[in-house]
Amino acid sequence: MRSIFSAFMLMAATGVATASTVTLELPGNAPVERNAVSYQCGDRAVKAEYINTDGNSLAVLTLGDETVVFVSVLSASGAKYAGQQFVWWTKGDNTDLYDLTKGEDAPPVLSCEAVK
């Protein structure tokens, strides 16, 4: 049996949202764990869904009208994800969003805290 990740991406087309489904099939019997978390980032809200299974982790973030799919990458501490030009780095209830186009040493474009 295979483990399956499903990520649902919303795309705006002429002002009407449509849904696309992406399915990844991975070998093995590991269960898929899904966890939705809402974050407050100053005056901006960000929703994240974390999808984890046997050594693979995704984060699907809703950033305003845009949905970005992130994959986990090596981190010295916390959980670090990369998607498009962004890095989403979580440490406990706090997380930072970096835009790599701003430069390697640029501060985060968003600093967030999980809403409980």
C-alpha cells in the first residue's frame, strides 16, 4: 500500500477561484498526518496545513490570495520549508517567512505566532 499526500491549491482565474488537486504517491504504509494551524503575522493572517508521512513533510500556506506549497529542508533547529522564492521557518509557536529574492541576510518579511 502507498502513502498518499494530497495538496489542494486554489488559483484565481478571472476573479473566480477554482480548485486543483495534486496527488503524490509514496511507497510504504506510513500514515499521513495533517495539521492545520492559523497564524497571526502583525495585521495579516496566514493559514498553514502541515502534511507529514514517513520522512516527508509539506506545508501548504495561504498567503492572501496565493497558495504556496513548501517542502521540508534541512534545519539546525525548528522545521524549515522552502517553496517558490520563500522559506517558512517554524520554531515552536513562532514562525518567520523569508523572501530569498531580498537577499541571504534579509530580515523576515513576516514574523508570525500560532493562534490558539
